[in-house]
Amino acid sequence: MKLTKEQSRTRIHYRIRKKIKGVASSPRLSVFRSNKVIYAQIIDDTISHTMVAADSRENDILGVGTKVEQAYKVGQLLAERAKEASISKVVFDRSGYLYHGRIKSLADGAREGGLQF
């Protein structure tokens, strides 16, 4: 049987998560992409706690520009909130998505905002 796109992405995500672990010194930056919205969280996996989160539904980002531009702004917003929480280094978890388009744009925005991958 052929896998659907979602099943394929889930398998890739599990394969990535076997290798990536977010700890207190460098938590995991996890990304979820739907058709309309992009979500990003910084997670400490040792205590299963979301430290910082941002998404494109927020008032200053919602409906402004293309989805790629919105993802870039989400990355910058996440980096700004991470600075306030004294987080400077993260491990990037692309959640099985290909590293291009909105995922790459979010990562570039986070890097420009000051996060180190």
C-alpha cells in the first residue's frame, strides 16, 4: 500500500525525533505547518514543557503578506520571546517537512532574531 503524504511525513518525523532531543541548555524548536497557519514552539523535552510559542494567528502577523512572509515574522517573534526567556541556542525540529518554503523562512527569521541552531 502506498503511504499518504501525512503518513510519510509522520514516519520521517519519528525518524528525526529519534535523533533530536531538547534539553534545558538547548531546547527543541518544533514547527507545525497547516494550510493556513504555521506554529512554532520551543520545548524542553526533559520536563515536557513548552517554554515559548508563537504562531501566525497573532494580531500583528495575521493576514499581512504571503504565508512565507508570515512564517518569517513568526520566526522573528519566537526569537524575541526566546530572548526574554533567556534562550539563545536551540535544536531545530522540522517535523518531517522539507526544509524549504515556510519552514526555511521561519528558520531564517529565528536566526535573524538571534537564535543559534
